[in-house]
Amino acid sequence: MNKAASALEIFFLIIAIDGPAGAGKSTVAKALATRLGFKYVDTGAIYRAVTLKVMNEGLDLEDEEAVCKLIDKTKIELKYVNSKLTVLLDEVDVTVEIRSQSVTNKIFFVSNKASIRSRLIRHQKDCASGVNAVVEGRDIGTVIFPDAEKKFFLNADVNVRAKRRYSELAGNDPAAELNRILEDIKRRDKNDSTRQVAPLMKVEDAISIDTTNLAPEEVVDSICKNLDMK
Ligand code: DC
């Protein structure tokens, strides 16, 4: 590429936010994206939507090849309108359904398989292509956007994380129970951080933030300070 052409190149900023369930990633990433005027990308929603589709189609979740083929003919869109994320699976709104306990319990079938994860890399990159974006997940700083301008790793005490998840879910699911959610979070922490492919981990150049005693706005302030933005 000559100098003139390279001068025309437009760069978009990616802010990567990783961490375990309930660490505050979604709330913080949404608020940060709103504050900066960036797109918000929730990659967990993509894993959830694929899991829901496999369940709806009655496919064997263990059948990696069949799941990969299904992904190739699946359209997942993340729309963030008026501070609200809408997840469209083949044009159908599945925003609420993908948060159900039955989907959550089965995600690991999808998220632990290397071939499936590599199929989903493109979906995740597409969601953040051509825009400035705040992207949250488990492997954003390590695998999806290793060259992100800034990386953050949020964590919090597990009991606080369970209480946050409970407050989020209770509105939609009257059967939600704090103890069950705590056990689920511990199980998912273990699975996400010990799986062989793209395990949840803090990458060296990520900034750690312990959100246990912080309100979401305080976490956003702390991130903005690190970005040299007010
Ligand atoms: O962020 P969440 O709780 O909605 O994510 C649901 C599951 O999806 C999580 O337990 C692990 C998986 N996931 C993943 O493996 N990689 C990502 N980048 C995002 C989510």
C-alpha cells in the first residue's frame, strides 16, 4: 500500500472487557459504550443464541460437526437500541429466551469445543467491524481481539456476583433461587477457566478491576480514567 492510501485507512477502537459471570461486565460495558458513543457487543449472547438454536432444532449438543454446520446457516444479530440489547436469531427476537436456566445449563457443550469456538470468531468480529466497540466476554483480550487498544478484566467476590445475577434474573424468572445461582456461577467459573480452548484468564496487558465494592458508574469512571477520557 502506498503512503497516500495508507493515510486514508480508518482505525476503529476496540475496548475488551473480560471476566467471570456476575463481575459486572454487561452493565459496565453497556454504560461505557453509551458514554463513549461506541457499539456494545455481548459475545456471551452469541454463545447463548447458538445453544438455543441447537436445542430448538433437537440436535445432539455433543455432535460437533452438526453444530458447526448449523452455525454456518445461522444469522445472529446484536442490536443495541435505546440502551437495550436485542438479540435476533434468524430474525427472531430471542433476547429473553437465551437467558433461561435451560440454555445456561447447556452452553458449555458449545463453548468448550474448539471447532465451534473458531466458527464463532467471525460472528464476533463481524459484530464489531467498522465501528468503535466495547466488546465483552471471556476471551476477548486473549483470542478475539488480542490487539484491542485497551483491555480490562473485571472480577468480584463470588457471593456478590451471585447476588447480582439473582437480582437480574428474579424479574424474569420467579423460580430463581440465590443458592442455585451461586452453585451455577461456581460451576461456570470452573468450566470457563479450566477448559482447554480459550479459557477465561486475565491477559498480561489487561487492567484488573475488582468490582466487589464498586457501583457500575464507579467502574465506568475507573475505566475512563485508564482510557484518558472523562
Ligand atoms: O456472559 P454470559 O454469562 O452470557 O456467557 C454465557 C457463557 O458463554 C459463559 O458461561 C461462557 C460462554 N462464553 C464464552 O465461552 N466466551 C465468550 N467470549 C463469551 C461467553
